[in-house]
Amino acid sequence: MILADEEATAALGRALAQVLRQGDVIALYGDLGAGKTTLARGLLQGLGFAGDVGSPTFPIVQAYEPPDVRLPLWHVDLYRIEDPGELEELALDEARGHAALAMEWPERLGPGLWPDSLILRLTVGEGGGRSLTAQVPAAWESRWPPR
């Protein structure tokens, strides 16, 4: 899938929000500047969040809860995680019991990424556009691509 610009990337996030369910995980792969936070921002906008959405690089987890969003969402950025032991402190397994997760830098989980995660890989193309490839598990087959 080609995402022509930042707005197209955010629009994909807004479309994903319409099919997002509690317990879902969207794993966002890509280099710095690939559009992971832009896609997460669109996802939050699609869930009804009206405020600013920044990257949770320093807090690692930013939780969004109703009434600010229609569905609880944890925006997670694992960029600063260096030791797998740090992941247990985040309680991401427990979070899936009541929220969806949009996770940047999921490769820091190693083999711990849940097999039912929607995996989206963003790469920067020429002219500033993005190329997106998706690995779609059975849990997402009826919902991908979002309309």
C-alpha cells in the first residue's frame, strides 16, 4: 500500500480506528521518521481524541481512556527499552484485557509479540511518501484493509 503523504498515513489510522477492538495490538515497524507516530495519531483521532498526540518515547506508555476516546488505547513506544526485563514492568499483557495497543518499535519485544498482532511496516519512499506492508493474522482478516 502506498501512502502518498502524512495525511494519507493519518487517514489510514482513522480508518483502522473504526475496526479496532479491545485487546487488539497494532505493531508499527519502521525507521525513525517512517510515520509510526503519524499513524498512531490518526488512530487516536479516529477514536475521538481531540488533543495533541505526541510520541510516548520518554513516558514509554501513554494511556487514552473514555470519555476522551470511544475505546481505551495504550500508545506504546518501546524505543528506549534496552533490557527485556523492563517489559514486564509495563504490564502490556494485562492492558490487553481492557484496551487496544498501538505499539511503536515492537521489535524490542523480541519473540514476545503476540501472534494475533496486526503488523504494519512503514518505509519512507522517494518524494516523502510511505510504503506500507501488512502482515495480517486471522483475527484481522475480516477487518483488513480498513475502509
